[in-house]
Amino acid sequence: MLKIKNLHASVEGKEILKGINLEINAGEVHAIMGPNGSGKSTLASVIAGKEEYEQTEGEIILENEEISELEADERAHKGLFLSFQYPVEIPGVSVTNFMKTAINETRKAQGLEDMPAKDMLKKIREKSELLEIDRKFLSRSLNEGFSGGEKKRNEIFQMAMLEPKLSILDETDSGLDIDALRIVSNGVNKLKTKDNAVIVITHYQRLLDYIIPDYVHVLLNGKIVKSGGKELAHKLEEHGYDWIKEEVKVES
Ligand code: ADP
Ligand code: MG
Ligand code: MG
């Protein structure tokens, strides 16, 4: 589904990603872990095509198509979803109406007509029931006064509605109280199929008690220095990152 080859990227002229190789197949959940500042969010942003990040080398191949030259919205239309892609508050636009627009824009980009209102309502009902999202929430103004948990609920709802091929969830800093943790992990587990894939980025092992990854990768100073199964996350929880830093030093 996704193949990343020798990816280098810079922000404001400073090289942050220094040769990332990563391969993700349909049906897989990959966790990317690493200490603060190692480049996790940069990797997510570069894959998603955010403008501030300059890809200087390498390839990003989504389903056999090199997407490095595509704009962020074009990548989204091809089935790439990045959490916090729409973090803006939009007073007066409800969660539902925003979603309808996003879906129809995606369809338009794919050469399809607007989704008939009846189908849209049905889909909203199905997805909100699956994720146990109540009606009141759906009529709230987008992100206005949302708690951390509500922001997560909105993101997961967007993911459910858009049905991306590949979702990248960058679980940064604060947002992850126990409520948010449950919303994200339940959502991911319910939305996972054999046809889609998820990258979960976190430096908390705790999230991975709820979302069981197939593979764990450790990002250190802009490089993936170690990959393994879910046991690697447990080892990191127990021993931190220092032992990996030592290993890397010895090898280099
Ligand atoms: P992580 O998500 O692993 O904590 P980041 O990708 O956020 O790491 O950051 C990696 C490095 O890139 C840090 O040194 C950070 O200061 C820098 N960086 C990331 N984004 C920007 C940006 N928009 N402007 C300037 N520097 C940035
Ligand atoms: Mg950071
Ligand atoms: Mg980050």
C-alpha cells in the first residue's frame, strides 16, 4: 500500500528526515515511536504533503503511484488521511455539514457526483452508531470549544466517513487523557479492515496496549533505527530509548 524509499526532508533548510525506508501492506497497523524531536510528526507531515516540509530526496509510493509531487489535498483524495489535517475551528459549521462537504469534495476529485442526501444520512447514521457518537455531537460547531476527547471523536468520525486507505494518526503531546485514548483506540480497532492500513505515531507505549500494532518502528534523529513486533513497544516502555541510542552508536 505504501512504500517509502530513502526519504529525506527538511524544514526551514534544516534536514530532519535522513533516509527513511518503510513498507506498509493493507491490513497492517504500524506504530512509529521515538523520543521527542526525533522527527515523527515531520514524517507524518511529509507523507501527507504539508507545504512547510520539503522533501529533498527519496520516494513516497501509494499503491504503485509516486505521490511526492502531489499537493496535500490531492493525496487526501487518493485515500491518505492525517489526523489533525483539519484542526481549524469553524463557527457555525457543524461536524456533520463539514463532513458532507469533505466527502463531496473527495468524490468530485474522483470524478463522481455528490453523494445523494439519503445515502449520506445513512452513512452518517451507520458510522456514528458504530463509534457511539451521539446526535448532539454531530450538530456541534466544528472544533469550537472541543475538549481533547471531543477533538479525537471528531477525527475518528472523519476517518470513519472518509474511509481512507491509509490513516496516519499522530498522537502528540497532551490530547491523550484516558477518555481520548479510548476514543482513538476503539475507533481504530473498529475501522480496521484487511483493505486499509494505519500508522499510529506516539511516544506513549500506553496507546499500544489498546491498539495492537503488527510492527513497531523506532525513529531516532530522523532515521528508523529499529523495527520489531509489539514486544518492542513493551521493551521501550520498560527501558526507555537509551539502550537503542547505545546500539546505534556501537553500529555506527
Ligand atoms: P517529534 O514529532 O518526533 O517530536 P518533530 O517532527 O515534531 O518531532 O520535530 C523534529 C525536528 O524538526 C525538531 O527539531 C523540530 O524543532 C523540527 N521541526 C519540526 N517542524 C518544524 C517546523 N514547522 N518549523 C521548524 N522546525 C520544525
Ligand atoms: Mg514534537
Ligand atoms: Mg510529534
